[in-house]
Amino acid sequence: MSGLLSILTFFSTGFGLMVVGAIAAAMILFWEWRLALAGLFVVQVGVATVAVQVEQIPGEWAGVMTAVTALTCLILALSAHQVPQPVSLRQSGTFLLRATVLVVIFLGWQALRDGIRIPELAPQVTALFVWLGLCVLVMLALSDNPLFYAVALLLWCVPVQAVVGVLLGIPALIALIGMLELAIALACGYLVLAEQLPVAEAPPILTDIAFPDPVRDMPAPAPSAPELEWLGGLARGWWRRLHRHAPVFRRPGSVRPDSAQGRAMPARKHP
């Protein structure tokens, strides 16, 4: 791995560090998940090259960092390919908004980079790590999708691994951060898949007039058979009671039956 990284000496120069920072900014500016995953891998390769060529960490450590990042990018890419593109991937503001945010943080980075120092790190490398941290914060602020959350967290782990390797030199910590990266990729890959599962929506509140809902304009459902039968029985009983208590008018001279003796009696004539 040391021989492979020695070929990529371009990233250890000042212009190479600027290219790595520009790739991190392009991930935010264009906001496309394929470009984000490819940019994450390129940033990891550039930081690993700087850590080996400038900070003199073992090449095997840099190889482990790069391999873990490649595996996490593969996991996220497989999860993203299995589902259609969700709407939340586009909920990151407009291109002009992202460009404005990048300009603002670039001006802040220009003002702060000379005042931030990390022991045993070159000033150019420290400035690059600070810029990567600012890009991570912007990506977390704009993102509403687990895929870009994973990219932001993995991008945060890239300089952290390099700093741990330079300052502490403990391989176990580098391996632990690599395991954390794999856990982040697996968890966010599952969330990308779970985002497409159907979710039962709560019924709308029909009394809420502040937020009209098209459900209110739908016609009321027809009553079921038991309800119709109950209403029919109620109507028949009401009609029978009304007919029973209604007065009976007869013409003069008509004959009405005598229920007591079973014979007909003439009706009284009214004066």
C-alpha cells in the first residue's frame, strides 16, 4: 500500500490539498449521491496520501482506512441502487443556496485557518482538516436523507482517523473508528431501504379548518345494511303510532260496527 500511495504524491502538494478541499465542496454544491460517494473515496485517498507522505504514518494504516471507506461506499451504493430516488435526496435547498453557504463558510475558514493549530500537524494539513469539518457541518445542516447523513459522518471520520494515527499512533483506535464507519454505513443503508416502505398515515382531523384537506370534499359513505334496516324499522314504528292515534271522521248516517256486541249501530247525527 505504501508503494501505491507513493504514486499519488500529487495529493501531498499544496495544489493537491486544494483539490481535496474542492472535491469536498463539490459534494455539497452539486448534491448528487453518486458524486458524493465518489468524492468521499477520493477525499479518503488524498488524506491517506497526505498522512503517509507528510505525517509519516505507516502505509498499512492508510491502507486500512482506504479499504474501509471503499467498503462503506459500496454498501451505500448498493442500498441506493435498490430503491427509486426518494424525494428527500432533493430536499437540500437550491443550487444558489448551497453556493451561498459555501461562500460564507469559505470566508469564515479564511479568517480562522491561521489561528487554529493542531500539534504535530503541518499548517496546510490542519487547514484542510478544518475545511473538511466545516463541509461536514454544512452537509448535516442541509441533508434530510440518511444517505447524505452517512456521507457526512464518514467524511468526518476521514480526518479523525488521520489525526488519531499521527498524534496517538494506536492501531486499535484506527480499527475501532473503521468499525464505527462500517456500522454507520450499514445503519444508514438500512434507513435508505426503509424509507421506501409504506407507512400508515393518521386519519385527518375533519374539524381542523386551518389546513383544508381534500378528504373533506369527498362524499359521505353510504350506510351499511344493518343501519338501513334499523332506520326502516324506526320509520315503520313511527308511522304505525301516528296512524293509531289519528282521529277518524265519518259521514252522517254511516254505520259503524259495535265491537262490544258484534252488530252495526247507526252513527249519531250531529246537530
